Amino acid sequence: MSEIKTLEIPKWGLSMEEGTIAQWLIEEGTQFSKGQEICEIETTKIVNVLEAPFDGLLRKIIAKDGDTLVVGGVIAICADAQVSDTEVEAFAQSLGGTPAVTENKAVAAVPEKVAVAQVETKVQAAPKQNSVGNGSKAVTQGGYSIPAALQGYQQSDDIFATPHALKLAEKHNVNLSQITGSGREGRISVQDIQTAVQAAGGSWPDVRHQASTKAAESKADDSDVLATPVARRLARQWGINLHDCRASGSRGRVCKEDVEAVYQRENPVQAQHADHAHPAESAKFTTVAMNGMRKAIASRLQAAKRNAPHFRLTIDLNVESVQALRQQINSTVPQVKLSINDMLIKAAAAALIKVPQVNVQFDEENQQILQFEQADISVAVAIENGLITPIIKAANRKSLAQISNDMRDLATRAKTGKLAPDEFQGGSFSISNLGMLGIQQFDAIINPPQGAILALGAAEKRAVVENDEIVVREMVTATLSCDHRVIDGALGAQFLSALKQFVENPALILV
């Protein structure tokens, strides 16, 4: 099965909790490109445009115009044409019926007669000053015909409505106190106004069909409109008034993409022809199913990346001394075969004891920091179709030979699937070493609930400056990823300083 992707309500501000679909700018079955305008989303403060985060095909719209969803709520499903409708529907069902959708569901299920009765009841109960008068005729403009009973827009903090609904109500003189909201906590949407107006015998155009109509061109002088030089040049070339463009650029300026969006909207034939002028061959691929381990890894690391605010610190370690000690031990003790990774595990364990504030886990449920007395170090081991982190327990109290034997035994049993759960679950700190694959430096994702992970690159000869002279030294780059909820920058720096001390003076780790 080809990949199925989703479009979701983005978080555009720190206080944003939900968004309302004002109108879709494309229809189901439309192929779109990254950066193309997909739909308009209203928040409590602004009406913003959602731009496509990827190239795709819109297969199913989950949230209709006027629906309100929490941040992260799925609004649409995207998938290639190779994905069947059955697969798309099955995926939609797996979302749990989109519980985040809160608006307009009740309105659709209410018969028209009931809606009329609701409007009539509210009109009778409303104070006389809220209406224009019983003898007034319906006000008609641009397809909007507002019955007298619903006229009389008033600003009030007690009225809970979407920004788009407030804007249209003010423009067409709709008394929102006469409208029953169907959204969360009685929030009034545009469709609630439409339903009430139509039920009372008026006319209110369907906003869902307005996206496809060509907007009227502005005639006003646009020389004072803030725009980038490229946007202004394109607008002049295509005969587009900058007043007709959104201003999504920095400092409220109209940018190139804003002008292009207007051109594509007004010239769909040319735009479509340009998109298909050079059709690309469909790439062949093989679908690889994710096993349980791969899914578990994906879920845990996604949660870690999302929940833990990562920051990273990098330091270069001179490993010549630790390499010399390793070779001396290996040559004099036949039954011992130390790797540089064994030496670095021991050095990291010593650094954790010296800076115990890094030797921690974060208990999210109880909002507590768990600080450990011994260094239980999880070491990332690649296995078939996955990754596992066997634990060197109490590494600070073990000899180099014990660490080497434990590491070899754990890695062997990890690759054969014979580890007990307590041998790879838990740990107070993690190490991931990709040096054997030639990687110089990389960032690792924290292994929850731990507070930090150390990423080690390859040992290689580099030119460094010592005493104002350029010399060649064998160096390793170490990158520490920290959870900022439990470890601050100064603490991370102290740990790396201690690690550097133990690595460059390896006799200290034998004490």
C-alpha cells in the first residue's frame, strides 16, 4: 500500500487551541503541490491559509466548512491514486470518527422545520431593541437576504462566534443573539448563520462554493501596499492588483508566493497545463510492512521528539591516551579484548557519577525527576528491522573487562532476540555510537524517560591547535542531547567537561 498522509490543524500561536475550517480552496480528487493554498482556517484571532506541507492528492475531506477541530486534528486524508478508496475509508475509520470535529454535526441532522421553530422561538424571546422592526423588509445585497427578524448586528462580549462568522454578521447586519450556535460551548459558525437565515426565509450563499468563483479585481492604487520587489514585478507583469493578494511574507508584506497563488486561481487552465507539460514517470517501489518492533520504536521516538524539548551540546575528545591504554591492556591481558566503545562507556559512567544531575529520568505522569545513584547505561545496538538498547547496569562499579564482556554478551543475545525485558528497559543514560560506520558527528533522539543521550562519532586524525602550533591528534566528536525539562545547558556542559577529563586522562577511570 502506498503511503497515506494527513493534513492537520496547525498550531500558529502559543495560545491557539483549535481552528475552524472557513472554506476549502481545493476539492476532493485534486492534485496539489507543496506550498499550494489548501484551505482557510479561522482561529480566535485571525483567518489564516493552510499551505500544503507536501505534494499530494486530496482523497478525502474529513472536516467540512465550519467544523472546528483542536490543534493537531485531522482535516483531510491524502494518498496516491494507487491507494484504493477502500484503504482510504479504512484509514478514515481508524481515526476514530474524527472526534475532534465539534461544529455543524448537529445542524445537519436537525430537520428544517425544527430549525425554523428554533429561530421563531428566539425571535419571540428577544428584546425589541435587538430587531429593526416588524414591518421592515429583508435587506438584500450580493445574494445575501437577511429577514427583518434577524437584522441588527450588535457587538457584545457575550456572543461566542468564529472570527469569520463575526465578520460576515457585521457586514450583513445579522443579529447574532438570535442565532443558536452548534459548536463547542455554543460557538456560532458561518453555517449556523446560514441555517438560521435560510430557515427564516432569507438567502445566504453557501460559502463552500465561493472558493471556486473568481474574486473581483481591485482597482485601487496598490503602490502603497507592502510587497517584496519580486512580488511587485510579477504582479505588474501579470496585471494583478496587490490588494487582491494575501500578505503572508515577513513584516506583513506580499511575497512572490502570494502573487503566484492569485495568478493560479485566476488562470487555472494555464496553471494546470504548466503542471502537466512534462509529466514524470511513476517511480516503482516495494512496500515494506513495519513490524511490531519498528512500530514501537517509531511511537516512542516520536513521543520523545514531540514531548521533550531537545537541546544539544558538542565537544571534541582527544582519544589518543584512551587508545594507548586500550592497546596496552589488550596486549598484556590475553583474555580481554577491549573496544574504544567499552572505554567510552566507562568514562561516561564516571562522568555521570561526578555530575549526577544528568543521571536522571523524567516522570511525566507525576512531574518528578528521578536521580539515580548508579550509572545504568543503555547502549544502542542495531538489529534486524530495528534498534534495541541493552543496559550495562552499574557501569560505574564495573571494571573495563566486565563492561567489555557484558557488552559482547548483551549485543549477541539482542541480535538473537534472547534479552529479558529488564535487560533493555529502563536505564538512566544512553550512548549511541556510529563511529564504526564512518560517521563523524550526529544528533541522537533521547530515549524516554531518560534525560539525555550521548552520540559518538568516528575516531579520526585531525589537525588541532596546541600551544599555538598545529598538530595531528586522534579525535572523536561527542554530541549530548538533553531534555531541557530536567537538564539545563550548564549541567550538560559540566557533564561533557567531566567526560573530556576522564577520556583524556584514562587512568582516572581505573581508580
